[in-house]
Amino acid sequence: MTAPAAIYAVPQGATTLTRMPPAYLWLAGLVMATGSTVFVEPAPYDVALVLLLGAGVVLRRFWFHASHRLPAALVLCFLAANLLSLTQATDLPAALKYLSVNAYMTVCWLFFVGITSAHGYRAVLVLMRGYTLAGVLAVALSAFAFFGVIRDQSLLLGSGRAQGLFKDPNVYGPYLVPMLLFALAQLQGNRLRGYRFLLGLAVCAISAMGLFLSYSRAAWINGGVAILCFFGLQTVWGIITRQISKGLLYSILFVVVLAGAVVFIGASSSTPMGRMLAVRIGDSGLQNYDATRFETHRRAFDTALEQPLGVGPGQSELLFQLATHNMYLRILTENGILGFLALYGFFLLSLLRAAKGAVTLADKSHRDLFALVSACLLGIYVNGLVIDTIHWRHLWFLLGLAWWVPRTAGDPEGAQP
């Protein structure tokens, strides 16, 4: 069963653009490998990506499909809503700065859409492997700090919680979810032996440990939602085609065992992980600041009703003395109804497109990639109910992969690695 060719197949006219020099593609992978070093602004990742984007434009290394017109129009509409709400801003410098970040994120989306659509599944693999390398580095550093191997913990831990070279454990934890699912997908394509299988097991264990050490309740829910959605989409494909693979069953069993092991070790009160877990969960599962966060949600919603054009980009902290901690209310409050409908129309469309690819494409590696993307997007959308996720770099990376245009059947680069 395959998707309509008008959406997913690359026309013959694009064949010359798909012959991208490998050097450019590997540079993109190296940029992704810096993606977990973001404790400064702009991060090395940002500078490198902008330079690579400029070089790609000059060298004509991107390709876009007709199916990209609608999401691009929605993104442009969102930016237009930013400009419209800018007229209502009280702190204009802060508004311009926030607007520039919004614009940068949309440019990142264009970069990922263009490079993957031009170079096919090979580009997806290079980018995801670079992403995974960055995540492994982040987990290694934060774990060494958490267990006292590295004495200076001020940079790598936030209030005793792992954050690697991120600014916040609440960003560090969700960053690891895509690499966990990517490793699970790779495990399903390899036999229960060999270095690829062992490498996949190692990445799964590392990402699971890092996710746990973030002690972010939202990140844990994010991961749980993403894993359930990932397996759910694969199961739907199996039901449709009556081909439930052993790899899917093994990976589900592996996740259950892995989750049980992490919870068992972490829940032990005699370990540093157990003590931190007791602090984060407590008796009710809520922290003292949660009431303040929910009150800010209410104030943001009331403000959105009073000012339908929005109060201006980046004005939430000025109005409420606290971030909204809700990506939906933030956009509705700052960019108004137009910005909200445009951005979340784009987000919903991206999720649906990825989910469709996960249950309709013939190539397993392509299906798994779209299942990963849709699952991780859904996890972030749920995560966004309590965190401002709009400027998460990996969110816009996943949105870019959601609009990747796979090559036609028989493409050697579409084969399982």
C-alpha cells in the first residue's frame, strides 16, 4: 500500500538536484552533532546552520515539492501575525528579539525540508545520526556530573537534575526522545546480534537513562506518549497489511523491560536517583510552583480574550513576570488569533502528514521514520501544555522531517541501513 504519488514521489525534474556532494551532507551531520551544546545564545549550532544554509542557497543544494506550498504559506502567515502583533508590544527591543528567533526557527524548518527532500533518506540518516551523537554526548556529561565523576556540576546540572549543555533539564529530557525512538527503529531492522544491534541497545539505554535523570515530569510524559504512538502506528500498519513483525514485538518487550529496570533502580531510596525522584514526585506529584504556573495560564487566556491581535512577541514575561509555560497560550496571547490558527494549523498538518506516511508508505525505513516524527511531535504537543516549546530547535527539526519527500520505489538510498 503506497501513498499518492503526487504527495510523496519526486518528479523526474528533481533528479539533478538530488546529486548533492556528500561533503555538504556530512557538514550538515556535523552541525547536528553540535545540537546539544546550547547553553549560550546564539549556540554554535545556530551559527553553523546559518552558514551552511547560506552556502546551500548559493550552491543550490535544496529542493522543494509542490506539497510544501501550504505549510510554507501557514508559516508565512504566522510571521505576518508576529509583525501585526508587534504594533501592540510594550517592550519593542524584546519583541524584535523574540520575533527574530521565531523567524530563525522557520528558516531552520526550510533548511531541513530542503536538504532531506533533495538528498533522500540518506540525508535523514546523516542528520539523525548527528542528532543522536549530540544526545549521547549530553547524557554522558550530565551522568558524569550527577554521579560525581565531574566535580564542577554548575553547568551540567540544574538544581541537581541532569541538563547536559542545555540551559534547562526540561529541554534536555525531551531532546532525548527522538534518539530513543530512532534507536528502537534501527533495532527492528537488525538481527539480534552484531555491532549494529549492540549499538542500538546502547543508545536506547543511554537515552532512557538521560531522560530519567532529567527528572522532568513533562519530559517523562512526552516520552511515554511518543513511545505509545510510535508502536501504535507500527501496529496499525501491521493490522492493515496483516504483517506484525517479530522486530516490533521484540522492541515492545525491550521497552517494557528497560522502563521497568530504570524505574526499579531509580525508585530505590538508597540511591541518588531515588532520593531525587522522591523530591520531584513528592506525595501529590506537584511542586510548589505548579500553582503559580497554572495561575499564569489563566491570566494568559484572559489577556488573549481582551487583545485578539496579541500583545506582541516575547511580551509574556513582561506582563506576567513569568513565562506562560504553555506553548498554545503563549502564541494565542502574543500573536493573537491569526498567529494561533496559522501556527497550529501548520503543526496539526505536519502531524497528520507524518502519521499518514507511517501507515501508507511501502518502504519500512520510510514508514518508521514518519512514525518516529509523528510520535515525537505528538509528545512535544502534549509537553507544550506545561512548557513553552515553541523555540525548541529539535521541534523544528522534526517538523522539517515531517515534510520530507521520500524518493520513488527502488531508490537504493531508501534501503534499510
